[in-house]
Amino acid sequence: MVLVCIVDDDTSVRKSLGNLLRSAGYRSLGFACGEDFLASAAVDQAVCVLLDLRMHGMQGLEVQQHLKDAGKAIAVICMSAHNDQEAIDQALRGGAQCFLAKPFSADVLLSAISQAVLHR
């Protein structure tokens, strides 16, 4: 079963996305911060990570850079309620598969994950 990690400091976002992913047949794990995700075994098991750009502690772009520097073959989907065009462009230049502006629909998310998994 494909593991998708959710890295977001908002508990309700982690919970709702986790429920959606499980209902769609994915295994999911949620992390409240980038540091916890990077320190976990999931970083080597996940096929895709849903990564919030603005969090407490390490920001999403920093997590993305750590994954890239470590050579992790994990598809990154960045998401944020703050549509900071510079951050979005930086995420995409850094290798993110796509950017999703919160709130987004279940269909948009599941399509993005499907595409990311295919093209990682």
C-alpha cells in the first residue's frame, strides 16, 4: 500500500487529509512539523509527501531542500493557505510536483497525488 505523509502544523488538516487518503486506499502518516517528519522512518518509506509551506519551526521549503539534498525519491506536493507567489515558484523550481492552494477539493488532491506518484 502506498504511503503518503502529511506534514502540516494544523491538526484538523492532518486528520481530515488522513481520513480522505485512507478512504482512497492510501496509507497515511501525519506530522506536526518538518523536523518530526525528517527524523522519522517514514521519510524512507513514503512515496509522496503533502507539505505545508508555512509551519511552526522548519518551513516547508526547508523540508523540501533537506529531502532533495539527501537524495530522497519522494514526490512532493506543496500546499498553503498563503498564496505567496515567490514561495510557490521556489517550491516548483525545487522539484515539487505541484502546489495546491488551501482549501482544495478532494478530487484535486487525489488527482495531484496520482500524478505525483506516476511521475516521481
